[in-house]
Amino acid sequence: MASDKYRVLLVDDDPGLLRLLSMRLTAAGYEVTTVESAEQALAQIPLLQPHLMITDLQMSGMDGMTLFNQVHSRNPSLPVLILTAHGTIPDAVEATSRGVFSYLTKPFDSKVLLEHVARALKISGEPAAMHDVKPGEWRKELVTRSPLMENLLTQARLVAGSDASVLIQGQSGTGKELLARAIHRASARAGGPFVGLNCSAIPESLFESELFGHVKGAFTGATRDHPGLFRAAAGGTLFLDEIGDMPPGFQVKLLRALQERSIRPVGSTESVAIDVRIISATHQDLELALRENRFREDLYYRMNVVTLELPSLVERREDIPLLANHFLKHFPDTGKRGVRGFSPEAMEAMLSAPWPGNVRQLYNVVEQSVALSTTPLIPVSLVQRALRGESSEMPAFAEARSEFERDYLTRLLQITHGNVTRAAGIAKRNRTEFYKLLQRHHLNPAQFKVVHP
């Protein structure tokens, strides 16, 4: 999706005006797409991912304001410029109060149009190739073609330009730390450190020392000064993962540190100024934690200035082939074993799986499949085996019973070396019934007999 041009979507049911606007914007260096209805615009936005939409207010079918409302609910960071006739100026003024970036009254001067466009695009963020040393470098770890993810990354790029605290929400395994690192790389703090802490992995007694540091002799075992993670992240970003597991007793101390922008190391009498950007993450329902008094409301609002919601893998199934092949290329065993890809059946199994563990589970499934593969294309059997190990869907009762019978009969024949009389006796079945079971599962007792030299 990276490009060195801004993408502009023009929406108008007047073909002549569309051509005129398109010529002016193309000449100014923009990448322009035109559509003649709001319905066509809604279909184009997920594919095009425009930086700006310009729409007429009054159109046949869905009007410009209804279009804006639908776009704004899905893509709140996309600036929208509305074109209006003289008689609809009050409507346009109301539109700006509801979130429309600006409006232009027809007829309008080309210079005025380009000024409005430039102002709108300024808040949209630069195209990746205009900003990065390498196109898309800031988001390199987030592999996607999903419109949901692209919209999220647009928001992430916008918030990266400020120092606002960000709360990333999403199920386990969706890539919350990867998104936090992407925001850090796209920010003015990219040259500083990115320091992460998993709050669920730290004992309550060590929280203050781990984050604020301590001085030598502050407690038993403090044999030297420890700077703490706030000072380790100075000039950069401090990522607090699973903040829902932060002990209530420490929450008030963290709130005071964020308000005063200073910390006091354990055992010290002097405060130290801090300069860090806080990004936090959780898979928990923090609003429920607020109601249950497990998380402080004032700290919640201090850390939740901007909320970004990572979609689950099931919500972005179109990314599964892309991610699976991306992971495939990064395992050392892939080349050694001559693995080139997945069989169509294997890919179909991955596309239809429930993925409770999200992207992390997909990574594990691909890694296990590569490790066990003996063919250039990974077969569906290996993927299904890996998925079963990763808690996939339960098999149907008939399928489970059939599999159990086959495994049971096979074990009996192995134990008795193909002696049907002994095997039937162990199973407490008569020979005739036992033979019928063997035939049902296509098992030949002769294949289990021991051949003596």
C-alpha cells in the first residue's frame, strides 16, 4: 500500500465536474480515483485506503452527508471535504460541526480547492514512502492486506505524531506489542529506546523497584543502584503489557508519577524527572475491572487517551495466507527441508480454523508443520495435527468413535501379532463380530503377524 503520492477519492454524480476536479488534482501531483455514487465510494474505500475523500453534498441515491456518516463510523481518521451549492451552505456548516473537515461552495477557485486539500492531507499523515527511509519500515512487523488492519494502522500513524498515551486492546496473540513498536518507530522518539514490561510476570513486591528503580541498601539484596525501567526508557517509549494485572497498591504510585512526570527510586529521598511516552496494552475488559474496583478510574483515563483495538485473526481471515507464507520464509528448517508452501487443502484448513490463539497460534502451527514436513508442500494432515494441538474444533461424535475403534483394533492386532482369536478374546467379542469390525476399518490381521526367519 506504500506510495509516494496522496490518494484522493472523488465522489460526484456529475461526470463533467468529476473530470474537471480529477484533472486539477492529478496535475497537482495527487493520485485520484473517481466514482459517481456514494455506494461506489463505500465499496472503493477498503481497497483504495484513500488519504482524503471529496464528495458532493447533494447526489441522487445516498447523499454526501449520509456517506460521511457511514465513512466516519468506519474510518474516523479519514478527512472528508464536502462540495456544496449556495442553497445548502447551512447544511455544510452543520456538517463541519459533526466532523467533516471542511466544505467548498460551488463554483470554487482551483487555488482555494488545492489549499483545502493540502490542509486536509496535512492531518492525514504523509504517505509511507515520503516519510520512511524504507517504505513501510515503521510497520514492517505487521503483515496485512486487511482493510480493518489498514484502517487501524492509519490511526496508529496519526497518534504516533503526538506524545499522547495509547491503550492497545485485543485478544491474546493479536500482536499488541508489535503495534506498540510500530507506533514507537513512527514517532519522534524513534531514536530513543523501546522498553517493555509484562505486568503479569512481576511479583507485586517488585513493581516499584522494577519501574522506579532503587538505591543501594534500600532493602535486603539491593547490593547496587538500579535505575528502573522509567529511566531506562528515557527519551523513548515505555510499553506496559497486561496492565489489567497491575497490583492496585502500585496503581496510585504510577498515577502520581505520570501526573508529576517524576519518580522517586525506592530508598531515595530525591525525585528524578522522567521523559517517556507510555503505551499500554491488555486483553482484559478494563471497564469491567473499573466497576469491580480492580483498576483505578483516574489511572485508566490517564493511560487511555487514545484507544486502538486490534482485530482477531478470525476478523481478518484474508491475512491468513499472507501471514502463513510470511512465517514459512523465516524458519531455518524451511530451506533445509525443501518446503516451498502449503497444499491447497492445508491452506483451506487454516482459512476455516477458529484460531482462538490468533496470530501467535498461526505462527506455532506453521512452525510445527515445517518441522514435521517431509514434502515440498505441507499436507493438510500436518496442519490438522498442529491445529489439534492448538485446541481447534472438536470432531463430530461419529468421526471420534470411528477413530477410537480403528486405533483400538490396531493396538489389539499389534499386541497379539495378528492373532484374531486372542484379539477377539481381549475385546470380549466373538470372532465373527470381530472380523466385521476389522473389515469396517480395512484392517488385515495378516499384516500384523510376525514373520520368523
